[in-house]
Amino acid sequence: MKTARALYGLAAEFTTHEQLLAAARSACAQGYKSMDAYAPFPVEGLPSALGRKRSLVPLVVLIGGIIGGSSGYFMQWYANVVSYPLNIGGRPLNSWPSFIPITFELTVLGAALFAFFGSMAMNKLPQPYHPIFHAPNFERASRRTTRSSTRWRLASFSKASVRAPSRRCRCENAARTFRIARARRRRVPSRYVQSAAL
Amino acid sequence: MNTDASLPLEEIRARLAGARGREYWRCLDEIAATPAFEEFLHREYPAGASEWRDELSRRHFFQIMAASFALAGLGACTKQPLENIVPYVKQPPELTPGKPLYYATALTLGGFANGVIATSREGRPIKIEGNPDHPSSLGATSVFMQAAVLDLYDPDRAQSVLRAGQPSDWTTFVSAMNAAMQDQQTRRGAGVRILTGSVTSPTLRAQLAELLGKYPAAKWLQWEPLTRDNVREGARLAFGEVVETHYAFEDAAVVLALDSDFLSTHPAALRYARKFADRRRVKQPDGASMNRLYAIEPTPTLTGAMADHRLPVSSMEVENITRALAQRLGIPAGVGVTSHDDWLSPVARDLEAHAGAGVVIPGESQPPAVHALAHLINGKLGNFGRTITFTDSIEPAPANQLASLRELVADMQSGAVDLLIMLEGNPVFDAPADLNFADALAKVKTCVRLGFDDNETSRFCHWHIAAAHALESWSDARAFDGTVSLIQPLIEPLFDGKTTHEVIDALIRQPGRASYDIVREYWWGQGWPGFEKWWRAALDRGVVANSAAPPRAVTLAASAPPASPPPPSKTEIIFRADPTIWDGRFVNNAWLQELAKPITKLTWDNAALISPALAQREKLQNGDVVELKFRGRSLRAPVWIVPGQAERSVTLHVGYGRARTGRVGAGAGVNAFSLRTSDALCSGGGLEIVRTGETRELVSTQMHHSMEGRDIIRSGTLPAFMRDPNFTGKEKEPRPSREDTLYHPDEFKYDGYKWGLSIDLNVCIGCNACTIACQAENNIPVVGKHQVSAGRDMQWIRVDRYFRGGLDNPEMNHQPVPCMHCENAPCELVCPVGATVHDHEGLNVQVYNRCIGTRYCSNNCPYKVRRFNFLEFNAGLTAVQKMAKNPDVTVRSRGVMEKCTYCTQRINAARIPAEIAGRKIRDGEIVTACQAACPVEAIVFGDLNDPASRVAKLKEQPLDYWMLGELNTRPRTSYLAKLRNPNPELTV
Amino acid sequence: MSERPEPPYEVSPLGYPARLLAPGETYESVSDKIASIPLARHPPRAWYFGFLIGFSFFMLLLLGVTWLFMKGVGIWGINIPVAWGFAIVNFVWWIGIGHAGTFISAILLLLHQQWRTAINRFSEAMTLFAVACAGLFPLLHLGRPWVFWWILPYPDTMGLWPQFRSPLVWDVFAVSTYFTVSLLFWFLGLMPDLATVRDRATNVWQKKIYGVLALGWRGSAAHWHRQQTAYLMLAGLATPLVLSVHSVVSFDFAVAIVPGWHSTIFPPYFVAGAIYSGFAMVLNIVIPVRKLYGLERLITMRTLNNMANVMLVTGEIVAYGYLIEAFMAWYSGDVFEEYMMKNRAFGPYGFAFWALMLLNVVIPQVLWLRRVRTNLALLFLVALSINVGMWVERFVIVITSLNRDFTPSAWHLFIPTFWDWAILAGTIGMFFMLQFLFMRLLPMISISETRELVAEPEKAER
């Protein structure tokens, strides 16, 4: 099982999240486009360091809210005025004050559903497999090791970097850098990846 | 779940396995006698253990039992009788399915007839209405008449001819009778006794005459537990002969009731109530007039509740007061002064002022002397011939029933009685305790009973013949004024029941004739010209024209009867007819059992009614069981405190505490008859009350008796009304205007029909007839004592009763409360599924199919008129009981809300022909069940858009008001405020 | 509970417990502490004990519901006029308890209250379970539960719709929305921790199961970015939602015309009451649990103290609600309102009213004392009294108002039956059963957020 597999990307590992941030900035400056960083909790500034733009989530939520609310009121109006008008205690068919609570609730519901599933979709989750899982000890991301407490990784998946030999990737004070193999999903458990690395 | 239930169930199944056909009854009866079953029937459920609260398991059990009961009946039940009977309104060539047929007939109580029109659906009598042409019904009904239908379908009815408890048959019985009478031939019938109730039937009278002619030594004896002996003896005292007294309340401006409940228990109560009420209706202030009613009574009655002035005194004092009154009016009566002079003198003056336009009416339970005095007073006031007329006794052979019962018992004791024929009645239960009727009865060689049910007396009978229900029989009877009604069947006897005529005929000739022939031949023999036409007309109208007894002159005795000994100072006991089960004959009628008694609002029980003062003195609470010691006998009874009860009087309603009766009546109440002795049939002094420390759960449908200062029943006095017509009516405070809303006020216009109801509290006597009529019309289930105590009674129209004023003599007001059909209905707004909505005619309709049972509507109903099926209340229905259901009305199932519909089925019944004829529904064409039953026409239904309609006019009146109108529910049901007409001398 | 003594805590200059996190905690220590609980082979013995009790009461619930469906709601004490009984009381009570979670997670998040970190996951779970319990009752209390879905808008063959003017329909939308949003919110926060547990799992099955639950979360910056935005968004949405839900529940009463229900004070005072009881319930669970699992260093006294403060505030709002109700009854001069108040205090259910005053207004005043707020036993008892008190409050509102409303002739008492109590006890059992399962299977404190505290200690001391 020692045969190296097709290269998927490069990854570097850092001991503190400050180093990660710095590395991310410089890599970004060097023009690395499709990069990502892996951290055990959200690190402030990391997304911008990687050159990410504002998230689209808020827009999606707004749309969800509008759809939910308008359909909510429409449903009540349609049911009472068009579909099956009834004399309920002498109240008018379109008793709008009574329709507000449901309209509100459906607004919130719509927005919430869009927020959750929107963000999940944009994150391409659920996604049970990802090559980065091959990174050495990736699964032990936050467990005590001999060298540093927590691993902070910067990975590049750009063709450029793949062509370039890893030592040309100038990642200062990276604990270690290594290549990530593009493995076929079912085979290659992550623990074999190490051998594929440099 | 219900282990006690399962035990007899197993048994039954096991025993029924082998049995078939007739055998069923025996097995079931035997099983019904097992202790396990008795225990199960009478089980008191532990309070709080809720799963016992519902009686489903018990109902299931009955279902299985009674399904088999039904088998025999079902064969015959939908078959029309062979004899020609005549529809009342229309005469279809044959029965059209879906079309009701109406037949005029009559129901009797205590011998006197009330004309009814019975509705028949596909051959099943399902509803009773009054016959407008009948002099003592005038189209109204009493609770008993309404409930008669349920008796017809009672699965506990006597079902066949029994010989010593074993099934036999009619022919065997007839031949047995034949043999028995043969023996009597030689002795001229000396060993034969016939015991009946009060008899007014001309046919039966003729038959008995024939029988006695054939067997001169035989004796015919009469006994009614609630006997009118006092009336008869009173007449004898006053006039030297027995005459019937008739009161014309239509002409009476002042009425004094001496312990008389002429509005509810008098044989002509329906007529009297109507005529009395007609004198109280007030429309406009100008020239308004009302009669004035004084009541002197020991225990609150409906009459007392209607009174403008009520004087609670012990039953014993009434005679003294009457004497004092007579004295005042110039009749030497022995007593000059009483403790109530300040009350009496104004009354006397009032009566004198209205000489010739007054009525002094004594009650059946007052001794003959009081009746005689009353006659003297009426005579003195010149009321004879004006407000009071006399006829010969309506009973062809009036007897002193107590005496005749004594005679019978003596004969039986001496062993002189070989053959005793009892036509209905239950003397073992209701004869005076001191006569030991049962012991005497055991000495009779052959004892025959024609009975509707298997009761205490049946146990002693060698022959028990199942009696036919009035709706199953041919007969005839006289109204209180003597008018004859022919009684015609709507259905063949469900359980081969026989009539009194057939039994008597079987004694006379062989083989006995059918009652149709007996009755018809009797009248044919009367030689009416054009008999067929006459017969048809009589059946058609339900009354025989001009058969009323003619008025006659009487000669008044010169002097008052001698004074009887003064009342003992100790506590007295009073025996009264039960307001809902009468003398016990209706004890197995679930509608009447569950019907709240007018004053006490008790259901499923009787109690010793005591005054608040007495309760205070004896430290008694409602439901405390006391031991009543009276003349060497004693009875344990729970007490119920009744405001307005005379301080030293304890009232017991008779008829409860049955030892042997159907499933419904079993275990209900205590037996007042066991204290009742022949020297104290109506009341007696010297009662002792001993606290026992026990309590018994008494169930009342109304827990709270004060209006808490709310404007629910509006009332006032006639003078106040004449001063300011708006003093209490709709103008008292302005009604919320249509504009008081966020919304467009006239979102919905009701420009077609606009149904509405008006209830006149001024004439409502609180008799409950509306409640029962509604129950019968709308298939309202009975829920049983425990459900009522849980607050789940189902009646759609309830009669609320509020007290006002002091505990000892409060003002009592009644208010029937149906659904208000609010235009801004709070209930509709909160229903999550739109199961209660408004239709285009303003009905608040309940859609049973859509209801999911959130009960929110009931919470939001300020009138609390909605009823909920907390459990499957219709589960226990036997096949026979199902026949009583109205096919036009849904039978509601578990988990569904229901309420008054304004009898929507009747609205549609009127709408269809109207639309076919392309006309509008005429005013009065729709009569709701409650309206039809009401004796005083207090309830009027109609179209508010038709200014000419009665209801629209009533709502124009100044006295019209909305209950809780300030909530802006805009109810379609409105009330006319209650007025009283006090005597100014007494009010100051 | 284990016998470990409560560790001494540092106090701020004002003398309040200072630290949100015991000193010396590191990424590993917190991760180990929290993640080890679901991964442990055996839970502590006390867990089995608690779970079994909850489970047995849950069985009682099933029994009660079976009998209920067989016989109908008649097995309860309800009647006319008291057509709503324990079912609605319990419903409102549970919904109220279910308010703490979202309040803590959402509103405190927006307000940057770091102390929420220790308890938010926990109370969110509690919210879900409480709402689940509450959700049962609208079904159970129906006369015909088998057609409950007629309340929902769906294409009906008869063309019928729900009656949208009815607060009960509003309830359906409000409660289901609330449940959904709380669930999403909860899961969104849970995902990274599930990933952590997945990564730390050694047992292959645990690996697989948590791996599936984590949906492949790998903590990439992009993931964190979107997750954080969505989380904030949901918080923003949940904030008005949490306020609206109990307002809508209060409409069930406020919209009706029944004296004692028809009142404009209801929405705010219901919401306050909800948060009141919610925090009480969180305390009643947290206090034993942190002892049981030795989480004193993560759920510090400062957190408990702050929760006590929140209870104190909401408690005063609720008390104000009671006061205003009484005042308006007098001030309105409305005969029905006046009588309603009289009936509450001195009617047949007067005992409940005074019990309510004692449990909900008088006793909680001891929270003014720091000594009580920082004394676990006392704090636990006060919270308990508040939970009971809030149930009694709903009893007073529902039963006492109904049993004597407009028409005196119809007045009737409500007497709870065995089945009323059984079903109440049953839902409590169900609630704790679910709670115990949650503590066994999922990280009950947010690992990632606790790490943030470790990363930026100064935040913690804010």
C-alpha cells in the first residue's frame, strides 16, 4: 500500500492560530486562490485572511422570511375570502388583525429554514468524506500530542501548488508541510496517508 | 378495568349460551337477581376514582343484556295496528317513509286525561305534543306527558304473562280466570275484589258495572297513593255530596292558594297555568293589569314561586289561618286571631275588594275542613258561578279511597278474598305503612296484577300480566272537566301487553274481546247518531264534542265545620308528590330521573327538605343523613336545605327508594311511603330528627343560587313599570351599538329569514316541560347521577332558578336558558376548525362532523349553554331504546360539542313545503319543541324580519332585554322582564 | 451525587463570583472533560437511577394516554363550565419552561453574555424536551384526538380550512415554528462538537454514529464563517420568536371573554413567567448535574449567580403582573372582573391563589441575598418553589377563572381525578427521561464555545 496516489493538495500545520493567520495572509498574497484553513473553533479574521467575501447567508434568510410571511397571509386570506367564506361570529371575512400572528410565525419559520439549510448547502454539508481527512492526525485535531497542543492547518488545493514542489511553498514556521493524496473514497483509510506524505 | 362488571357478564354469556327465544327473559331475570349483579348495579363509585365516573362499562353490560331483551319486541314494533286509526293533521293513504304522522290520543295521570298529539315516524311513536283542542291540555304538555315515550321503549317493562314468575300466555290466563269465576258463580262473586286507581274511563266503568251485575257480591275498590280524598270529603262537608270544583282563573283578579300547587300538580294544572298566565301578560304600561297571587304553603312549590306574596307556614297552621280568614270575612269559623294577622288582613281586604273576581283554592293535601272553609269563603265572596263552577264528580264512582283500601285489607286479612285483580298500581309499595298491605296480600288465594313494570307488588302476584302502554292501547278517559277523549294506539304492543279492558272482559265472558272491540262497542252502544262519522271525528280531534260535564248548582252548608285540634308544636312531616317521578310510577324513566326538580334542582334522588332555620338549629348540611322518627317508624334520609321552607316542616317527596324496579330507578332515593301512615297521608305532626353523622351524595344541577348582583333575571313591580316602562327593560342601560367594533358593523346582513326567540319570564312558571320536550325532540342522552355530579348534564335548555331576599321566604325566579344564537357569537370566534359557524339566517349552527372537541367554544360562551359529550353517552342504548330516537336529529358521539339548534330540523320541515309552494314560511308555522310544550306560552319563536310576527312584536316591548347584553354578543334569544304585582298594603 | 466539595471561587471586587471558567483550563482539559461524558463506557450509577425513575413515569403516561383514548376526556375532572383542565395547565407550564433555552442561547448571545456558554447547549436541549411535552397536550385534550390534523391547513376533500381567527390555530403555528427553530438552532451549534466527539471516539461504532451526526464537519474557516453567520441569524430570528410564542399562548386566554382571561397584561406577563420558570427548571437540573459529572469548573458559581439574577428580575415582572390584574379588576369597576378577583382570593380555589403568592412572589425574594444565590441547596429549593408556583399560577388562571364566570347558575367545581395527575406526572417523567438520554449521548456543554473562552480569557472575565 505504499504507492503514492494522485496529489490533491498541500497542507501546512501550525502551532498557534496567530501563525496560521500570518501564513494564510502571505499565501493569499502569493495568489493562492482555493485555500482553506482548519481550526477547532472560529478564529477571528481568518476568513478575510483567506480572502473570503461577505457571506450570502443573510440575503438567503431575508428571502426566506419574505416567502414565509407573504405565503402565510395569502393562505389565510385565500381560505377565508376566496376558498370557503364563512360567517364566523359576525367578523369580516378578511379579519386582518386575527391573521397577524400566523403571518409572523411563518415569516420566522421561513427565514429560519432558509438560514439553516442555506448555510448547510453553501457548506456542502452533509459531506461524510473529504480528502483533508487524510491529513496526518487530522481526526486528532485537538488532542494532546508530543509537539504542540493543537494543530492549525492551512491547506491549498490549487493546481499551481500541486505542480510546484512543496519546498517552494514558502510557509514560514510551519510545523510541517505535507501533500494530501486524492484517494478513492472507499479505500485508503486516513491513517495510511502519512506514508504518502513527504 | 371494571372487574365487578365482567363477573355478571361472564355469567350471562354462559347462561345465555343454551337459552333461546322466551327463555332469554328468565335467564336474564334470574341473573339480574344474583347478588353480584345487584351489587354491581348499586355500586357507588368512590369519589375521585375517575374511571368509575364514567358508566360506559355499565352501559356496555346493559347493551348486551337488553339487545336480547329487544329481540321479542323488534318483530312487532314497526308494524301498524290492524284496526283503522285516524291521522290527526293529514290522512295519507299509507305511510310515507320520512313523513311523520300525527295521531290524537290521550294520556292519563291519576285517572284524568290530557289530550295529546303523538308523532309517529315509520310506525314509531317518538314525540308527544299537547292537543290544542283538548280542554285541559290546550296544546301544552307536562313533563310526565313528554316522558311517556321513553316509558314505551323501556327495556325493563313487564314483557309477558307470568304465572308465579314463570312465562305463561294469555289464553292460559283467560281459561284460568274462567275457572276461577266459575267457582265464584255460586258465591255471587263474594271472593272477588277488583283494585283500580281512580277511574274516569266510561268503557271501564261500564265493564265494571257489568261485572258487578254478574257477581253482585264482588267488590270494586280504588286506591291512588296521591289520593284526592280531601277534595271529595271537603265537598261532602260543604255541600253534602261529592262535586268537582272548577276554577276559572281567566276571570280571577285575586287568587289565594291555600297550600295548593294548582300550577303543577292539579289534574287541570296545564289549563289553570295557561289561564292564570293569560292574566299576567303585560305588554304596554297604559292600562296594564295583572292578577295577584297569594300563596300560603309549608314547602316551596311552583305556585308559591309565582306568588306575589308568599307566606310559609307549617301545613298544620293552614287550617287555622283559613279559619281566621273566614272569620274576617264574616263566617263564624272558630278561630279569631293567628300570628299572621298583619299578613292576613290585607289579603282579606283584597279578596273582599275583588268579590266575584277572586279564587280561594285549597290544596289536595289540606284536610277536608280547609276545603269546606274555602268553599264557604268563595261562596261568601260570591265567586260561585263567576270564577268558580261545579259539576258532578268526573269519576263515575267517587269513593273514599283510604276507606276502600282499609276495607280491602280487612277482607284480605280475614281470608275472604279468593281472587284479587289489581289493575296497575303498586299498593305493596305505596299503601299506608300501618295497613301492612303486603302481609294481607299474602293471604289472598289468587292474586292477579296487570302491571306496566315488575314492582314490589308483582312479587306477591300469582299472575302478572304485562300492561300495554297508553300509546299501544285502545281506551277512553275523561278530562278534568269531563270531556271524553278516545285513546288510540300508534303501534302494536311491543311486548304483547294487555289493557285493563281486556283483563276485565276476560272475567266476564269467554274468550275475551280485543280492547278495540270493547271500546268501540261501548260507544256504539251509546247510540250516537251517525256513529261512523262520530267515531272518526272523535279520533280525529282527540276529543268527543260537547262531552264536558254540565255546570250544576250546589247548596252550601250553613256553618263552618267544627274546629279540629290545634296543631302540635313539634316538627311536622309532609308527604308530597315528587315533581319528576310523581308517586314512583316514573321512577324507571331516565329523562324524569335526570330532570332537575323545579325548586331544589336535585336529580336522581329525593331528600328530606328542611328549612334553613331548622338546619341551623340541628347543625345540618346538605347531604347529611338524618333518622326521621315518625309514629314509631323511622327512615334514614339525607337532608336538603330549601330556602322558603316553613321552619318546622320537613318535606319528603314520595316514590323513591323502590325495592324492586328497573335498572334506572334502582337505588335512587329513600322510601317516604315507609313513614306514611293512614292517619297522616299528607302531613303529620310529631316528627323527630336524629343526626346520624353519615352523609349521602346528593346531586344538584345548580350549585349557586344567587345572581351575585348581576343583571341576569330582570324583575320589578307592576306599579314601577307603569310609572316608567323602561325601568328594567331594554332601555335600562343602552345596548351596545352595532358600531362598537373594530370591523365593518354590518358585514353580514340577514335579509332572508332572521330567526329569533323570546322568553317571557313574567309568565314562566319553571315547570321544566321545555327541558324534557327538548330532550325528547333532540335525542339528548341521559348521563346518570355521577356524570351530573361531575357537572356534565346534557340538557340543551335548562331552567335556572335564583333566590332573592331572605333565606326564610325568598323571592324565587325561573329562567329557561337555551342557546342565545348570538350574532357576534364568542364561541364561533375561537373554534379552530370552524365547527360552529353562523348560517345566513342567523342560526349559530354546530357541525358535529367537524367538531374535534377542543371545548374552547364552551369556555367562551358567557351563557354556558353548550354541552359536551365527555364520554360515549349513547353507548348503552338497547335496540328498543333506539326506537325512541328522532330520525331527524343526529345522535352525537363521544368528543363532540352540542347545543340548542332552535330545532333546526323543524325549521327545515316547515321550509320544504313553503319552498315547494313558492311562499315564505308563515309566522307560527315553526314551533320549537320547547315552545310547543310550554303550558303558559312563554316561549315564542319566529322571524325577526317579519314585523307582523309574534316574536318581533314581543321584542318591541319595553320589557324585552338581552341577557348579558353588555358583552355585545347581540343574542337572538331575548327575555321579557319579570313583573310582580304586590299588594301595596303588604309592601310597606 | 458525588461527595466532592464545591471548590472555592474567586470573587470580583463587588464580591460576586468572578470567573466563568475555573483557572488553568486548557483546550484539552475542557474537550476531555466534556467529550469524555458521551464517550464513556459506563455512565455514573446515579444516571441509571435517574433514568429509570423518569422511564417508569413515562410508562405511567403511556398508560394514562391509552385509557384516555379508550374512554375519552371524561376520565378527567373537566366539565361544563370548567371545560379546560390539567391538559391546558400543563401545556402552558411546559411551554413556559421551554422558553429558557432559546432565551439563553439567542437573546444572551445577542447581548454578548459569555456566561451563557456553560448552560446554553443544556437549556436548548431542555427547551426541545419541554416543548415536546407541551406539544402532547393540545392533542390529548381533544375530544376526538384521532382527527387532530383538522387544525392544520391542508387540501381537504371538502374544501375546508382551519378557522384562522382561533388562537388555538395560532398556537399550532407558534409552537411548531418554535420547536423547529429551536431544533435547527440547537443542531447548528451542536455540529462542531459532534465532529469533536467523532474525532475523539476510539470505538468504531461511536466513530460511525457521531460521524454521521456531524455531517462531515471539518472546522474549515469557510464552515465556521457560514455557520457563525447562520447561528447569529437564527439567534436574531429566535429572539422575537421566543417573545411571540408565549404571547400567542397567552392569547388563548386574552382573546377569550372570560373574566380573568380577557386582559391585555397577559402577553408580557406570560413571557416573563415563562422565562422565570425556564431558568428555574435549568437550575433544578444543572445544580445536581454539575455535581454528578463534576462540572463545577466549567459551570461556575458565576453562571448560577447570573441565572438567579435573571429569575429575580423576571419574578418581579410576574409579581407586577399579579398586582396589575388585581388593580385593573378594581379599577375597571366591572362586576365580573371584581368578582373574579374576589373568587380567586377567597373562592373555593383560594388556597391555590395564596400558594401561588407564596411560591412565586414571597419565597423568590430571598434571591436578593447573595448568600442564597451562591448557596446551591437554597438556590435549588427556590428554583423548585418557582417551578411549582408557575404550575399553580396556570391552575389559578385556567380553573379559577372558568369555574365561576358570567352565569352563576352554571358555576361548578373542577375536581382533578387520578388520571389528571397521572398524565402530569407522566410528562414530567418523559421530560427527565429525555434529559438523561441527552446527557448520556451528547456533549452537554458547547465544547467549541468553551474553547473560545479558553482562547480569550479576558472575554470570560467581562
